[in-house]
Amino acid sequence: MRLTDYHTYNEIKLQPEAWADALEVVEQAQNGLTQLFEADYDQVLFTGCGSTYYLSLAAAALFQQMTGRLARAVPGGELLLNSETAVAQNSILRHKTLLVAVSRSGSTTETVRAVEQFKKQNPGPVIAITNYTDQPLTGLADLPLVIEKGQEESVAQTRSFASMYVAATAMTMLAAGAEHLRRAMNQLPEAGARLLARYEPLAREFGEALHIDRFYFLGSGARYGLACEVNLKMKEMTLTHSEPFHFLEFRHGPMSMVHENAVIVGLLSEKNLSHEQAVLNEMQAKGGQVLALAESAANVSFESGIPESARNVLYLPVLQLMAFYRSLAKDLNPDRPRHLDRVVTLAE
């Protein structure tokens, strides 16, 4: 088969178009979002399942960093089954919560039921971020953000995840009043296209190196959720041992697994570059292979000129391609990973 015969390949390569769509969707919803963010509430709760839970981790960390408001992420299943661990149930202690529910399909059972339960039990509005309209989640939301160009035929989320993450980031900049950062995000589609063209050979080289038997993805702060997500892509598409960690946590036990057939992928930040690079250097000295991603002076250099908090989506495309090429090298079908379906539905 040709590369372009695979939905996953096309969805990864063409995703900058979906990023542009995500920015336009947030722009069109600006007035409604501003009204919600100006309302009186005590915390922002992000929820999703699988990939969109990892998106929620990344989005919540960025939201709290940028706005100073308490924000956290919780899996949709936990919000459904153990809601008291996420939202105070005591009427005296109960706080007004803004819920941001993220789902590619808009019909994932846990997420939909969790939102239904939230609306019955808690004060506060719901924002939905999804790729499909006319689905249960959009009907439940006070304000749905639907990025239709992020829709996919493949099972593993790539373009959809990135498009929804761009929307969450732009929404966060709006909430923070950081209009200059939201404007800077308009450069992302072009930067993403350049990145894909320049580093596809590197992604293929690492992906086809089948002597590698494990991957560790390191990211801290708002990048930890993204490390979790690219780790999941490696698991789903390639059935390879893969784990995500915060940078400094990797020293506390997991580094015992490092050897010459291990790759340590670092999602480097500007703020903590010296600490994070030190971890990568140490793992390389222990025999591991290192793949670093950063704005500059890295194996994958974005060279975007976009401020750090607005460009995090750029960590995704090359690593998605790496998983795609590894899947092919292992004679797997990246479009249809084993045991997985596009939408997880639960019995009544």
C-alpha cells in the first residue's frame, strides 16, 4: 500500500488545516466564551476518556498556569463513578464549577453520562470540545466548540486530538486575556506544515528501528499530558512498551529500565531547560538513545517564533509519524489498532 492509502498518514500530514479550523471556531465563539469566563465560579474541571483525558491533563495545567484559576483534569469514568472525588458534594462546601468536556465523537458513553450527572448535581456551565456536531455531548453543552476538520476515519486519535488541543489552548488564552498569544497561534498551521515536511525522515528512521524495544516520553508542566498522549499513540499503533513520566520523576526508579534499546523522548521547555536537558544527558550516558524536541537546538527544532505557552501542539506531529512508521515496520495496521474501536460505548 502507498502511504497515502492509510487514513492515519493523511490525518497526521493534513492536520495543520484542522488547527486553523480550531482557531476559527474559538474566534467565532469569542463572545459566548468571554461571558462564561467572566462568570463567578471557583474551579475549572476538564474531563475526557483515553486521549481526551490526556488532553484534559495538558489543558488544565495550561489553564491554571495562564489564568491563575484552579483547574484540574479527571477521567470521564471517574467523574461518573466517583464524582465526589472531583466535585464537592456537600451543599455547604459545594463550589461553582465550569466543566470542559472533551470527546472526539461527542458520544463516548462515560463522558456523556458524566456530563448528564454533573448538570443534575452541580452548579456551573458546560463547554464541549469535539469534532462532530449533532451528538449527545453538543446537546448537553452550554457552549459547544466543534472542529469538524479534525474528524477522522482511523481509530487512534491524531488530527482530532491536535485540533481539539489547539481549541483548548486558544480558549485558555481568551480566558487569560492574553490576546497577543491567541493572535500568535495563527502561525501554528504554517509552522506545523514545515515541521512535518522537515522531520518526516527522522520520524521514519526512529519508527523503523525495530531493535528499539521501549520508549519513555518525558514532559513536565503543561507538556506532561502531551507526553501521555504520544505514549498512548506508541502503545495503540505499535504494541510497544511505552511509558510517560515527568522529567525529574524519571530518575526515581524508572531509569533502571534504560539500556541501548531504549529511546527517551524529551518534550523540552524553555523555563526548565537546564534541568530537563540534564535528565536526557544522564540517560544518554547510561546507554539510552535520546530524542529531544524543543523550539531550537534539539533533534526536532520547531523554530516557530511562537511563544512557548501557545505552541505546545508542535510536540505532537513528528511523534505521531514515528508511531505510524513503527506500526508499518511491525506489519500492523495503524488505521485499525488491535482490540480498539473509534468510540467506546458502555451497556446500559
